[in-house]
Amino acid sequence: MPPLLTLDGLSKSFGAVAALQDVRLELFGGEAHALVGENGAGKSTLVKILAGVYPPDAGTITLDGQPLSLSGPADARSAGIAVIYQEPTLFPDLSVAENIFIGRQPLRSLRRIDLAKMRARAAELFARLGVRLDPDRPARGLSIADQQLVEIAKAISLEARVLVMDEPTAALSGVEVERLFAVTRALRDAGAAVLFISHRFDEVFALCQRITVMRDGRRVSTGVTQSLTVDAVVRQMVGREVSAMFDKQPAAIGEPRLEVRGLTRHGVFADIGFTVHSGEIVALAGLVGAGRSEVIRAIFGIDRRDAGEVLVDGAALPNADTAAAIKAGIALVPEDRRQQGLVMELSVERNATLPRRWALTRAGLLFPGAESRAAATWAQRLQVKAARLTDPVATLSGGNQQKVVLAKWLATAPRVLIVDEPTRGIDVGTKAEVHRLLSTLAADGVAVLMVSSELPEVLGMADRVLVMHEGRLTADIPRARAGEEAVMLAATGQAAAA
Amino acid sequence: MMTVDAPPVRPQTRGARLARRAFLVRELGIALALGLLVAVTFAVNPRFLSAQNIKDLLLGSTILAILAVGQAIVVITRNVDLSVGSILGLSAFATGALFVAAPGTPIAVMLLAGVALGAVLGAVNGGLIATAKVPALVVTLGTLYVFRGLDYMWATGRQINAADMPPGFLRMGTDTVLGMPVLALFAAAVLIAVGYYLRHYRGGRELYAIGSDPAAARLSGIPAGRRVFAAFVASGALAGLAGVLHAARFGTIDANAGLGSELNVVAAVVVGGVAIFGGSGSVYGAALGAVLLTTIRAALPVLGISPFWQGAAVGALILAAIGLDRALSARVARSLRERNVTHV
Ligand SMILES: Nc1ncnc2c1ncn2[C@@H]1O[C@H](COP(=O)(O)OP(=O)(O)OP(=O)(O)O)[C@@H](O)[C@H]1O
Ligand SMILES: [Mg+2]
């Protein structure tokens, strides 16, 4: 069978950075194809070329045996290529339904938009994905996971022949991923070609028939999934042996550091109470929409709490006061790096040192030397791949942006570290490094509260797993008893484990 | 695979409803402010609501409202058009000059000529912005002076008087149909047409999308360059129309027509709840903003407030409008963050 889509000899450079070099890729109808590689390997660049966003410096795209030239995203779409970008591309002011159908809204007489039909079709798409999202609400304020769900709905609504998904699952938890896969498999079995990018190998192996590995902008190999193992793929990705999972080092559990009592926000979550001790890593697990991110936002004071209290080292924090929270030693690594984590136009080093400007000042003046030294230290530890630390963050690959967010907060030397999806979009090697870092911080006496949708990460890192369901804490499981099943049952509200 | 049992169906989020209502709240707010102002002024001086005065108010609002509608189209795309006052001036002077040169020109042709001239000038703005990749603020600040300069060169100190224009044309500036001034009917027609287009047509929605997130618009395949160009052409065309109406209303035209009105227009748009960063607001709000600003100007003398305070009053209104927007959007954002996905 001839391939549906062929990329041949694809190259692309950004200034001195060669993001892609002579890459060849073949996608077959009825098949899901995985693209894996470290952060900055060039995956998203390839996706953007396929989407018509960047013109390639060299190389050809062939669809159905015909050469395809793309002068913009509209061309790719009309050629039948649907793309989910790594960063959500939603319009905050438009409704969710409009976001899905922008530029191709269903029409009625006189070429007017058929609002009722558009709404109904959006609702239909969400039903297929098994989520209930109001098509009429504006996209503003959607969590990262919900934004991804809207992007997915948008892509499948195109009924495309080639479906490209750049880390669509990075913020989703098991149940949503399973639903996405069910829809994707249906599209694939109907003859579509799927290109799937993910740093989660269990997903890659569950969905894809073929795997292409990229390293430093080049294709390393393409193989049939059945003949590959996770270890083999990882080895090809990084070019050396790495342990995919870091073994948590034991830490002495000390005094209570962060205490949360009866925390409530009406209609969002209710009566949340738990304690994180110094040296402890506590994971907050649950499905998307269970209210995990909302709880930590309230703890940090971004959102006002309606009832309850938050104590750090026994001292109560004022309500809705982030400055006080930072002063008390809390650091929050948010899930939405574009909106809450980074200033995209500023340089890497500037971003990395933003929260600790005052610590780096001498007599009120900020010396560039101190700033870049601090940035360099953390950038190196987290292996941020940037041409120069003075480059704007917007030019980094998705995973590397996430590393800058982490660097930014780790550099503040917090007493309580709250991380929301800390390894979202981060590759295996660095993931292990982040885990090692969190573990070291805990060993140094920091209390770590981690929200994560990735079950292996939760089970591997946490001393204790708190599970939320529908805005309530349904389980508090110590490490010894935390297993996949126990967490999932509590997360789906089926069992209130002890 | 694991099974998930269905949670109880939750009614749709409060946030969605609130967000939908926020638009209404915003426009209602201006309407209320307007009502309050009129009521207070009326209480002080009942003549404020005489038929003649109402007519004057409507007439006074008309030109500003048309300009505000055009400006709103541009601001929604996260741009701004500072040259509208100069376009109005050129178009007004061209109207007079054309009547001097060809006294018999029908009114409809006159209106079309004004619109066409404005559209061409708008296209100059749009073209410069698209090709030079310079922010609209800078480009239209430049054309503000260039267009006005052309106006001065053309006029060379001349003034065109009512006597130079046909009486039928000048009557258009004062006539009423069923008690409504003809000019106000023009503005209403423009307002409804543009409002309907922005709400019900793909092109209109794409203007909002562009202003909401320009980068996402590019990734979504929206022809942003073309749409922004069209927005400037529309703004120019409406300013051109306003120029013809200006000539009809005032009768005498020199090169200073519409001088400095661009800031009034931007003020009306902002007071009317069109976000200066694009993506939200409506032309209805902008038009209401124009009416409100005009009414304030008329009401302050009646209330015995010195004209020196007028500027301050307008300024306070702008700040109040922005404050209201912040408060509203903070409220909406807060409730939008409530849990919004549920699993079926
Ligand atoms: N617009 C740009 N300007 C300059 N450099 C860029 C730009 N986009 C990407 N790059 C660089 O190209 C390289 C490849 O980036 P790309 O986003 O394709 O990586 P990726 O494989 O998707 O990584 P990740 O897993 O982190 O998403 C990186 O070194 C990145 O810094
Ligand atoms: Mg990427």
C-alpha cells in the first residue's frame, strides 16, 4: 500500500539552530504513527511545517502521490490535514463552539452563521469525547486540559484524512486519554492517517502501529511497534542509557509545614483538609475537572476561598493574598505556562529570575551578571536547550519552556513547593531529573505538593496520595498501599478508600 | 478498561450564563448612565427634554456615533485608527468642493463619493499597516497629519459656505422623518447593518478572533492581513460618510472640519465597552458611548457646571468605564474558573 502522506528531505533552521535536517516520514491511511524525541528534537517544527505554518527550507510533502505546497494553515486544512498544536490556540473571547468552527461555521440563508446548528454540532462532538462542556461559554478561563479537549473536538470535527496531534494528552488523565484514543481509533479505522506525539510511552505503545524516533533534528529510526520496547526507544531517543523512572530517595518526615483545613470554594470544591510535612511529597490525583488545580490556586491565594484556612509553619495565611503566600515561603509552578508561568517575549534568563529579582539586587539595582549566573545554574541543571539564555522564551520548544518555569520557582528556595503538572511535555531524561530534584528538595526539608495526571509519576514520587473527585477529597492513601487501582477507583468516585 | 459511572448531570456553569449576560450588563450600564444623566438634567431644567433639544442631541450624536462604529470595527481587531478626524475633514471639504464645481450633483452621488474617498484613505492606512508591519497607532498617527495636510493644501484657507451647496442637501442635515432626524436614521442604519454583520457573518466573527489572539488567528488559517485591511477600509468609508453628513449639518466647511475628533471617537468606543486590546465589545456599545458623551456635553451647561469641567467629566467617565470593565471581567473570569468539565 502506498503511503497517504510522505515527507521527504525536510529541513528547517531558525537562525543558527537547525531544528530539522533531512527528515523523511511516511504516514499510511488506517495507521497511527508515533513521533518521539527529546525536548527540542524538532517534533513540533515538523508539525508546524505539515500545518503550513512554517515553509520548509528544503524538502517535499506528497499527499496521495501528488506534491503538496502549503502557503498557510488554510491550505493544509483544505488538503485534509487537521492539526492539534502543542500550545492551545484558542480565542479567549469567543465561545467554545465558535472556537471549534471558526472560519467554517455552518451557514443558513444569506450566508449567515447558523448558531443553533453550530451549538448542536459542538455538543455532539463533546458527547463523542464523553465530556460535558458548555458550547456557549467563552474559552477564557478554561483549564489547560479543557483547552486541549476543545482543540481535540476542533480537530476531529474536520473529518480530516491526516490527523496530527502534538502532545494532546499532556494535561489529560487516564479517563480522558482513553476517550481520546477511542475516537482516534475510530477515525484511524475509517482510513485516516494519524501522527501522534507524546512523551508518555504507555500511550505511544497503546495507540500506534509505528514509531519514528528523532534526535537533534534528525530522524534516527522508524520501526514497527510490535518489534520495539520502551527501553529500545528511549535509548535511540537520547543516544545513551537512561533509567526512565527515578527511584525516590527516602526523606525524614518532619514537622507539619503546610496545613489546609476545611478549604471551600462554593461550587468548585468543599471541605478540603490535609497536611504536608517537611520532607514529604504529597500528590494530589484525580480526573480532569476534579478541582485539583483550583485547590492549589486557592491555597496560593490566586482565588479567594469561601471558607477554611491555610497555615504555613503554623501561621495562618490571609485570604487571596499571593504576596503573603510567597513571603511565607510558598512557590507555585502553574499548569498553564503561557498565561501564568512565563513572559513569552522576555529572555530565558530574565524569566528564570523574575520571582527573585529582589534577592539579586544590590542597593536596589539589578546587576545583569548576577541574573545570568543564577539563570545559567538552573538552566544547566534542568538541561534547558536554548541557543542562548538571552533568547526570548517564545522560541523554545514546549518542553524547554516548562523547564524554564520550573527553574524560575526552584530558584526562590521555597519552604513549600506546589507544582501543577510539573513534567507536562518534558522528555524522559529530564523527567527523571525533575523527579530527582523534587526528591532532593524534599530531603532538604521542603514540603512538596504535586498535582499530576500521570499515574506512574504519582505512584513513583508520592509519600502519600490524596485523591479528589468532584470537588471533594475521596481518599488519602499512604505510599505503601497506593496502587493504580486504588487511585483510579477513588478518582472516579467508586470507592472511598481509607 | 475501567468503567466510569455517570455523575449526576450538573446544570451548566454559572460562569457561562454570567459571561453571556456581561455583554448586556455592559450596554445596559451605559444606557442606565445615560438615563440617569437625562433624568437629573431634566429635573433641573425641564426644557432639556423639549422636542427641539432631543432633536439637537440626536443630531449632535450622529456623526460621532458613525465614527465610533467604524472605530469599533478597528479596535475589535486590536488596532486603532487615529486618522478618522482627518478623513472626515477631507471628505467634508471634498463634498463642498464638488458642489462648487458641479452644483447639480445628486445627493446620493455625493454620499457615495464621500464613502469612496474615505474607503480609499482607509485603504492607504490598511495597506501601510499590512506592508510596513508598523503598528496601526503609528501609521494612523502619521496619516492623521498627512490627510489633514492634504486638506489644508487643497483648501488654501478657503471656506465653503451654505450658499455654495444646494438647499436640498442642507435640509438633509435638519429634516426629520416621523420626528427622527434624517441623519440619525443614517447612523441607525449603519449601526444595525454593521452590528448584524459582526454577529452573524464569518468575516465578522473573524475580526473578533483576530483581536482576541492574533497568533492563534494565524495558526487557525484566518486571513488576518486581509481582514484587518478590510476593517480599516470600513472605518475610512464610515469616516467619509460622516464627512458628507458633517457638510450637510453645518453648511460651512473649512479645512478644520473634524479637527481633533479622533480622541472623542476613541473615548466613545472605550466608554462603550469595546476592549482597547481587542476581541470584545460591540458597535452598539460604541454608539451608546457616543450618545452618552454628546449628552454630557449638552447637559453640563444646563446643570450649571462650568465648561472647564467638561473635559474632566469625560475623563472621569472613561476611567469609570474602564473600572467597570475590569470589575465585570474579573467577576466573569472568577466564575468561569469554576469546574467546567464534567464526565458523562
Ligand atoms: N520560532 C522559533 N525561533 C527560533 N528557534 C525555534 C523556533 N521554534 C523552534 N525553535 C527551536 O527549534 C528546536 C526544535 O524545537 P521543537 O519545538 O520542534 O522541539 P520539540 O521536539 O517539539 O520539543 P518538545 O518535546 O519540547 O515539544 C528547538 O531548539 C527550538 O528552540
Ligand atoms: Mg514540541
